[in-house]
Amino acid sequence: MKIWLLDSGSLVIDQAHITWNLGCGNPVRFPVYSVLIEHDEGLFLFDSGYDLEHVQEVLPFELPEQTPEQTIPAQLALCGFQPSDVGTVVMSHLHFDHVGGNKHLPDARVLIHATEIAQGRNCEPFERLGYSDHTWDHLDANLVPISGDFEVAKGLHLFETPGHTVGHYSLLVTPQSGGAMLFPFDVTYTRDAYERGLQPGFHVDPVAGVRSIQRIKDLAETHGAEIFFTHDMEAWGTYRHAPDFYEV
Ligand SMILES: [Zn+2]
């Protein structure tokens, strides 16, 4: 199994969004990336980054920086693939910075938690910006609603980790060779937040969010997994970026 981390560029938010209520007034630039996995059962993409045009139009205050090389088609090309090679896209959740590349993958089947689909279509008023990119939801989209903990393919496990959003999933990769990899996506944004047990300022259910952080800690311990943090610039600098990859 080969695993690539696809760079989607970066955005800026206030520190208080990264560590709920703490550090207000400090803008922080953070990375956005997705996870491409070549597996015996097909080519899987977990999340798809953000769409530059959408962010420039709807959330320009997040100061997007994304080069043409940091789009999904360009990142796939770096790994030797084209968009039509991706058979399955899995959404951790439907926030704009996780679904922006879906428009380049119109034929893939798209696995999403059933409650997340409902929320994405009819969210709370305070969630509107988060769910502002609706390009995942077109008439011909092959959306596959799922629920509960779910094995996408052998060794690719989704775990329900709500709080940040209602239908948020985390990914645990358990290769036969060992060396488990855990992607908590937006349960916590950074290593610092994770270690301090702090969820993002943006959440729909903070009690569920606390429990989901504990769930990630339990999974990491049980499987001896390395955690890959989603929006942590310092950690991102230590990871392998496409076309470099992890082979497990
Ligand atoms: Zn999010």
C-alpha cells in the first residue's frame, strides 16, 4: 500500500480557532492536505483540499495561498495518476477546506457519513461558512451515505468522531506490516491542541468533541499508531509530501 499526502496550500485563521478560546488575536497560517492511498482494492482519496476560487470569493479573510501545482489534478499527476483513476473519495466531513477538489472527480463514488450529508445541506446558521462549498452535491454525484465505524477497504478504517461536525470521521490505516497511521482530521488541528485536549473553536457539539479526542488517544495507544495532524504547519514540515510517499 502506498500513501501520499497531497498539498492543497494554506489558509490563515485565528489561534483561538485552533485551541478553543485560547490565543485570541494571533493569526496562524496552517496547511491543508488530503490523503491518497493506492490499495489492492483501488485508488482512494480521503478529503480533497479547498478550491481557491471559492475561498477567494466567500472567505477571502482566510488569505488562501495555493499555487497551480497545489490543486488536486496537479497533485495526482505528481503521483502518476489522473482524476479518473480515483475510484473512491471519502470525506472526513464536508467543510470547504476538505471538499474543494471534488469538482475535479465527478465520476468517483463519494463516501460520507449520512448525518453529515444532511447537515451539509441544511446546517445551523453558525456553520454556514464552514459548509459553504456545495460542489460535492451535484445531480450526478455518486454519494454513498455511510454510518457507524466503517471499513472502507481492508485495513482502512473510519471511526466516528463527532463534535467538530455531526458526521465527522477519522481514518486509521492498519497495514499487515504494522506501522499504523492515524488521521484525526479536524478532531484537533495540531499536536499542541491534541496534547492539551483542546478541540477547534469551531464545533457543533463540544461534549462529543472532548470524547472524540479521547477516542483518538485510545486508538493511537491500542494500535501504536503515528498520528498525522491535519492543520499543523510545524508537523506538516516533518511529513513526506507528494510525490514522496509512505509505503506500508
Ligand atoms: Zn472542519
